[in-house]
Amino acid sequence: MKKFLIPATVIALAAACLPQDRPSAAVPEGTIPAALQGQWGLVAADCEPGRDDAKGLLTVEPERLVFYESRATLGDVTEATPSRIAARFNFSGEGMTWSRDILLEQSGDTLTRRETGEGAIPEPLVYTRCP
């Protein structure tokens, strides 16, 4: 009986060390996932501090997106994971207001922005995380 007890104990200990299927980290309701937050540039020059012409700079904050001449506040969220959010954003800038459905998806140092709806940018925009 003892010779079976030791291998069973070893197997049980080894199984306890294997990664478990755990739900991914929760995204606080009403916020943009932390992995997406920060500054992102369409080109490297957008990330240079002090530039007045960083028109491709996107700053992602917990509840809004900040662009060169506009701001977008997070509205209704349809999907949120630690590296992705799909939501309605309410924009304001240059005396105008509008809404847009946006998907933001982070992969490493890359953030892809896709828009849908009237007036949306037809192609995805790909940003690189600023250092």
C-alpha cells in the first residue's frame, strides 16, 4: 500500500502547481481596461514630449479618450476584457458633439481603434504605446 501512496501524493502536488482555469481579471464597470490606458501615437513623433503638432497622440484615461482637438467620454459598454473594450463614446471638440461606437484592442505595445456608425473612420487606426 505504501508504494502507491507516494506516487499518488506526488501526482496530487504536481497537479496543484499547474495553472488553473481562472476567469480573467475583471474590468471595473464604467472604466476603460487598465492595459489600454496611457499614451499612444500613430507615429513616433506623436510621443515626443512638448510637441504642439502631435495630432496622432491618443491619451486613454479610465473614463475618456483625449485626442488633439477633441475628447470622448465613455458611454454604454457592450464588451470589456482586460485587453479590449467595445463601447459608445460621446465626443466633444471644436464646438461640436457627436457619438461613435469604438472598439479598442491592445496587443503588446499596439492599440487598434476601430469605429462604426455614421461618419466613422473606415479603416482601423493602429497606435504604438508611447515610452
